[in-house]
Amino acid sequence: MIAFLFIILFGLIALGMNIWLAMGVSGVLYILIEGEISLRMVASTMVGGVDSATLVAIPMFILAGELMNKSGITSKLTELADYLIGRAKGGLAYVAVVVNLIVAGVSGSAVADASAVSSVIIPSMVKRGYDRAFAASINGAAAVLGPIIPPSIPMIFIGIISGISVGKLFLGGIVPGLLMGTVLVAAIFVISRRRDYPTVQKELSMSALKLLLRDSFFAIMAPVIILGGLIFGFVTLVEVSVLAVLYILTISLFVYRSIHLKELPGIFFNSAVFSSSVMIIFAVVGLYQYLIAYVQLGDQLGEVIREWDLSPFTFLLLINIFLLILGCILDAVPVMLIFFPVLLPIAIELGIDPTHFGVIVVLNLMIGLLTPPIGVLLFLECKIAQVGFGELLKEIWPFVLALIGVLLLCTYVPALVTWLPNLVFGN
């Protein structure tokens, strides 16, 4: 019977209905057809879905990302990175990866990072002779680092619904995020030389470097302050999200003077609308989680896994395939909120570390942002770069394969994920 719930859900999404609405409608239809659950549960479970103090961090990080888009922080970082590494063949592509790694320590959102970085770097890449589709593809691939390098909004989701330490999840994403950045750089190195992209001759001078460092100092300090406070326990997750907003707002208003007071209502409004679209998904997922618990889907799947006698190796392989496929047809948020609580107990029963499993789920679904037909980053980059969807797909596949390679490496070498969390928090 529970399969009917997901059939309705996927059918409504295929018809073009918004995900949150499709989830709500399918949940209510299931209750009506099943006949034994009171409709009163709809309101209470939806309220329960958003009844968490930790959720306050999500709109704060979304606001931090919106402020970062408007503040000029990305431009400052891009100028410094371009000065240091922009002379290499494919230099601006390297700059895209480096800047995304840095701004990932502020917003925790792939969409926010893609909007901020791509709008600055893609026009410069096109002027220097890079193909538009290549510029769009590397910026889209690099934006995936945003939700993996802490702070990470998807990892906050995972922590809230599972009880796994968000701090451990954050630290677990650092090494995979750096590895992803490394393989993207390797792919750029190969492609740039095959296509003989131009190099830019610039004179190095200490005075110019000092000026760039002075201008970008406060931008560089943003992720340092945010991550340092969280890792060393000076602030809680919610506090660090507020700190991120206050810091970026302060340097934008009083240091760079790139945001004016009259712009703040619009920025707050945009952030509130985006936050609402996330929170309403949390609400309807509360209904889904109740229905899944009611039919004991987790126990049923556990029995199937035990009957199949799957090893941890095979289980993780199947999970990767399952999530990569779902990432092609569904948004990452409902996938992780619906399926992670069901799959986590099975993973733990097989001896898989919960932090490792949580990070692997996030890696899968963030790669899904680059896969058609739903890939959010693909459509965003097409719009920013003014390039056709088909052209972008031809260019994106080497980067997607490189990221999947890191996913498999982190899947089967758990220490790459768990080493740093265990070092800081203990086993």
C-alpha cells in the first residue's frame, strides 16, 4: 500500500505540480484511501515537521547567502584568486573552483554560491576566450562544493531528522569537499591543455598584492570566523548562522559599502520567500515521516536487506545508485528528508558509521544538482551564461564523472569522512 503513496507523488510531480504540493496532496489521498488514519494528523504532523529550534539556522544561512550575492565579497575574492593563479592556462577556471571553496564556508547553499560566483566569473571567462558552455559547466560543478564544505544546509537537514551531530557532519564534509575541488582542478588541467585556452600575462608586484590582500581581507575572514567558531565550540549552530549574517552585513554596510540600507528590505524579502519554500517542504515531510512510520517501512526494508544478506559494500553501492537516480528526478531536499530516516537504521545495523552515511547521502544528492532533467544548477548556469541546455550537458559530463569518482572513494574509504570528526569530537 505504501508504494501507492510514492506512485501518486511521482505522478503528480510528472504532471508539473510543485514538490511540496505533490507531497501534501499524495499524503492526504493516501490517508483517505487507507481509511484508518484520521485527517487530524495532517495538521499536527506538519507542525511537528518544522518544530525544531535548529531550523532557525536555515533561514539565517539563506540570508547570509543572499547578502553575499549583493555584498561584493565574491568580486574581492575573485580579484585576489585571479591575481595569484589567473596567469595559468585555464586560470579563470581554477579561480572558479578556489572562490567556490572559500564562499562555501559562508552560505552552505549550492544555488547561492552559483549565483554569486558565476555571475562574476563567467562574463570574464567569455571575454578571455573560454567557451560559454565550458565556463558554465565548471562554475556549476564547482558550486556543488557549497553544501559539502561547512556550513552546509543539507547537512543541517540530515542532523535535524536523524539526531546525528551536525558538527560531525560538517567536519565530515571537509575532506570530501577538498577532494572534489582537487579532481575538478585536475579535469580543468587536462581540458585547458587540449583546447589550448589562452594565458594572461600579468606583472607581479608586491604593492599590487598588498592592495588586493587589504581589499579582500574581510572577505577571506568571513569563512574563517564562521568555521572557527563552530569547530572550536565558541558558538552553537544557530548562533553561527546569526554570526554569519551580522558579519557579512557589517562589512557590506561599513567596510565595502556595497549594500545600502534601502536595499535591505528587498534582500530580506527574497530570503524570506526562499526560506518559506524550504520550510514548507519540512512541514509536508513531517506528514510523510508519520505515514512511513505508521506502515513500518523501515522495518520492512530491514527485513528485505536481511533476506538478501547484503554486505556493507553492496548496500552502499545500491544506495549510491538509488540516490543518483532519484537525484535526476527529484529535488534533493525531499529525497533526504523522506528516505534518510528509513535507510539510516539499516546502515547502522550493517555497521556503517552514521556520520559517514549522512555525508555520503549529501554527496550523492548534491551531484544530482548537475544531472538532467531536474538539475537545478544546470538551469541556473544556462541562464547566467546564456547557453543552451544541450551544449551545457556536453561539457558537464567530465566534471560529473570526476565528482562521482570522489563519491565512490569516500564511500569505500570511510576514514576520509570520519577521521576529522573523530579527531575533534572523539569516537
